Amino acid sequence: MNLLEAKLIRLWRVVFAPESIYKLTDFRAQVQGAHIKDLKPLRLAEFLSDFAPDFAHERRMTFAQAYLHTFQVKRVVNQVKAETELYAVMSVVYKHTETYIIQTAALHESRIRPNTALLELYTHQSLKDCFEDYWRTTAPLRETPAERGFKYLHNRFEIAQSYMDYQLAIEAADKIDWHHIDVSLEQSVVAYQLRRFASMYFYQIDFQASINTDTINNYINSILQYDKTVFETEPLVSTYFQIVKALLTENMAEKANYCDAVLIILRDNAVLFSHGELHELYTITSNIANILLKENKMNNINLGRMYQIYRGLEENSVLLRKGQIMDLILYKNIVTISLGINEITYALEITERYKQQFVLATKQLRETADAVYAYNRANIAFHQKKYEEVENVLRLLNPSQNTFLELDTEVLILKAYFEQDLLDLRGKYIETPARPNSFLLRLEQFQQRVIREKSAHTNRYQHFAVLLL
């Protein structure tokens, strides 16, 4: 066994060259940290370090010396067995070397997916067997990645490009899958284009000022020039493509169809997207669904669509950030929408589950959270037809610090009174000690307050008042 011909030694000659960013001291520290109990990999790394990077002292760097130092024995008893054992330790050190290259490249080059650093290194240094071994062993990761979002698309193109460079370097251009490289590039580019367009449209970032209708149409048409496989084979590309079409169309039926297509993709492929990507996709989709809901609030299909979005957010843990619920309005809305399609059990489950998230909140946030929790419980009681409980739950509530919650609370109480025939449609409550004031007087007071505060929730109270009167 000639150590100088081993793949590990040839790799070390390149990696730990004097001008390299890779340092033996850092590498040995990594191996030491990974092998606290089994010291054989560290001993072998220390032995080889004495000869790196040129490995010129052939007489001293022998198989026997490497084995004796690694296994801490005085002699080699069985040559065949010793070679097998040393090869196994060398494989461990080799894998550590590849891991170290990836981690160091990430720090120095800010790569999105730094494992292409290995492929580029092997190509440039003509380490054919190193390249092909790594390419073969990482195939399952390339074919079935944990996520297939923007980072995956970008990484897949980088890897395809690295493989093309390798084939050209070894003069095997006939083996290059040019179609795969083209599709990888196109999907990466199209995904970013669609995302940028959807985000600008949704967040209105200089959108109306800088983009007119002709510009929009030309932009979308340029994207549509790509082969349809670009849009159909990658869930992320398909999702943003449907979102963009939903944002652009004025036809509500088409908008609904595109929105539903997005929800199907998200339902079936949620595990492929990062937490941040899911949050963005569901947020933009909820905006589209809200447009449809405003067109017809009594339509159970529109309510069901919002329910799907909220359940998707909740089931994929997008509602939480650092263990706490992100948005109290969302906490209220998810319960309201669930009740709108008679999902009372789910509404109660959500109400109680997220109550626990408020324990560690600040005092002010906790007070608002407690108010929202009480409102949710009262709303659930109303839909359970337990009308007498509604005011009992809300009586201890002090929502005055939040205008939208105060208005919704008043509406809920009025609805409960109406269901119990405790409300005179001429404008007065009927013999209710807790609410002796005139309904019309309270309506006028709220109108004045809302106008004074320039609240965006003016119509919440007025709408129900008009229905009653």
C-alpha cells in the first residue's frame, strides 16, 4: 500500500497548499471536536500533517508508520487486516476534509450552496476520481432534497454548471446534458422574476409609479416565452406563476381558479418550501382570497378558501415566531373564519392552543391578547347558540385600547341580544341592567369617536346597525 497514491493524500496536496484558504490547524480542530472518544481519525490527521502539503519524505511516511501512530500499537501483526482498518480511518478523514472544504467555502465566498466548491476544486485540479465519487454519493440529495425553494433552484443550476465544467475539462462534452442545464437556469431565473413581480405588485413597491399596463404585459409575455416544462415541473415556479396570473386578472372567476390552484400546490408541497417562503406565499395568497371574500362575504366557497389559508399557516407553524404568535389580528381572524364555515371544534382548539403563547408576553401585549382571547370565546359561544354566555364572557373585557376590537365586541353583543329578542328594533335595549343605554345613542357615540380617530373600521359597527334598523 503506497500512501502517496491514496486519494486522501492527493486531495490534501491541493487543499492545504500554502496559498490556500484552508488551514490544517482549523481542520484538525474540527476532527478533534467530532471524535472525542475515537481518536484514530485525529491521530491519522496529525500524522499526515507532519508531511503536508508536499508529502516529500517518502521513507518516513509509510503505511506501517501511519498504522502504528493511528492505532497506537508497536507492530503490524496482520498486513491485510491492517490495510483494511487504515483505509476505513482514511475514509473518515477524507469525508471530514470534504465537510471542512464546504464549511470554509461558505464562510469565505458567501455561497448559497457551498458544496459546489468541492466540484469546482476537483475540476480545476483534475481530481477525476474525487469528483466522480462525490457526485455519486450526493446523488440522493440532489434528486430528493429536503426543500425545493429558491435556494434549491439556484443550487441545482450551480451544480449543473459545475458538472458541465467538469465534462469539458476531461474533454467529454458529448456527455453534457445541455437540456438539463438550460431548464435549470430557466427555472431559477423565472422563479426570481415571478417572485419579484408578485412582491412588487403585492407590496406596491414603486409599482404604480414605474410600471404601466403595457410594461406589465410585455414583462409577463417575455416570461411566457419559456417552455411550459419550466412552469410545470417545479412547485415553486408553478406557485408564483399562478399567483401572478391571479393578481393580474380582473375576472373574479379566473382569480378564484388561480388562487385555488396555488392552495393545492401549497397543500401538496409545503414540505418543499422554507418557513420564510411559506409565509410569503400564504400572505400573498391571503390577499388574493380577501379580494374574493370582499366580493361576496356570504359565499361559503370564499370563506372556505380563507379557512384553507389559515389552516395552512397554522399547520406549517407559520403563525409562530420564536415560540409566540406573530399577529393577534390573525389569531382573531382564523377563529372568525373557522366559525363562518361552522368549524367550531377547530376554532375552539386554536383559541385554547395559542392562549399559552401569551404567558411570556409583555404586559401590554398580554392585555390585548387576553382581550382577543375573550372575544374568541364569546364568538364561539354565539355560534354554539349559547347567547346568554356572550355578554358574561365579554363583561370583564376592556377592549377600549383597541378600536377594531371594541367595535366588533359591540356588534357581537348586539347580535346576541337580537337572537334573544332583547333588542327593540326601534333602537332601545329591553330591560337589560347591563346595557341600559339606548342603542341609537351608542351608535352615535361610536360614529363620533370613529370619525375623530379616523379609524379604518368605521363600517364595522354601522353595517350591522343598518341591518338592524
